[in-house]
Amino acid sequence: MTVIKGILFDKDGTLFDFATTWEAWAHAFLTRLTNEDIPRATTIGAAIGFDYGAKSFSADSVVIAGTPKDVVMVLDQYFPEYSQEALIDLINEEAGSAPQIEVTPLVPFLTALKARGLHLGVATNDAEEPALAHLDSAGATHLFDFVAGFDSGFGGKPEPGQLIGFAQHVALDPATIAMIGDSTHDLLAAKAAGMLRVAVLTGMASADDLAPFADVVLPDISHLPDWLDGWNAQRG
């Protein structure tokens, strides 16, 4: 039986706390684009599943698992003065400076995984530039063999392009790779790529939401080493 040789992480809601980053982003972004017009920001926020006053997302918000392009498809009607490309640039600019709260201290966590001989990667529906900025802010970029955003040439999840790209980059059979994520998009991409599906509960989805699509549901990534030990021991 196959042991795990590679770990591919989603970013937001997996490596970083989703709410802290993206609720701050959405409020700042809408405030900026509406010139502090609170009623307008409230209306536009509702269209993307964000309560501007409460600074919180609904569970079905397009921001949670979608790409910036998906978000712009909703926002486009409200900002005819901007091209879609300009809106994506503004999203990425605000995202790059959004606060980051690590789910667990990333450098020691990832260093320990690397010490096991594992190849590590990130596959996110965020754009590549802010994704790298977020990883840089944690001092963790150098610990990854591969980082792909929705605009890196592999597409976005739930399509498997990023995942297949990682497998090819590190020369591993997808069956030896575990995809770790907090949304069904992550898990559906993993299934399509032929990877193990590991769900974590540090995003907006519940265990009941994720369990039907996952091989295992963990509270957060800090539980990954123990799970890896058990999985590999059964198959080594």
C-alpha cells in the first residue's frame, strides 16, 4: 500500500485563519471602492455574501472558495467604471496587506514535515502574488516546493490542474499526495486528481459539510503529523 510522500495545502482556512484575513479584506475593499458610502458598501457586500456592518461572511459566500475572478463576476455590475482586470488588481492589492493569523506556528510545523522527507506545496484560489506575500509574512515561502494561485497557469479549484501541477513538479504519483483543505472545492479537486482528501475545520465549513467528500476530517493542520503516522504505519 502507498505511503504519503507529498502534502499539498490550501491557504486560507487551512494554513491561515479564514475569518481574520478575509473579513478584514472585504471590509477594507468595500470601504475603499465605495468611498466610505456605507449603504452602498452594505448592498454590494450582501451580493458577495458579506455582512458589512457585522464584518462577517455567510457560509455560501463566493469569497470563501471562489477565485478573485469569481468575485469580480459578481462585483462587475456595481463598478462599471472599472474593468474586470482592474477590479482583480484591486482585490489582490488589498489581499496582500490583509492580516494573517497562522492556524499553528507555520515555520516549525512545516520544518518538521520537511524533516520527514515530505514534499510540500500550496494550491490556492487566491492569486499567486498575494499568496506569496502571505507566505512571506509568515517566513514560510522557502519551505514549499510549489505555490500556485488561480492565475498561475493551472486554473482554480475544484478543477484538479493545480494539484496535478504539483504532482508533476515534485515527480510524485498523485496517489502518494494528501490534499489538505477547508472547503469542498479542495476535496473535489483532490478526488479528481487522485489524491487523498484531508479536511480541516479552520474555515467556514462544518464537519457535516466536509465529511462526505473527505477521507478524514481533522480539527486543524496541527493534527496532521499524528494522522500521517497512523496512515503510514498501516501501509508501510
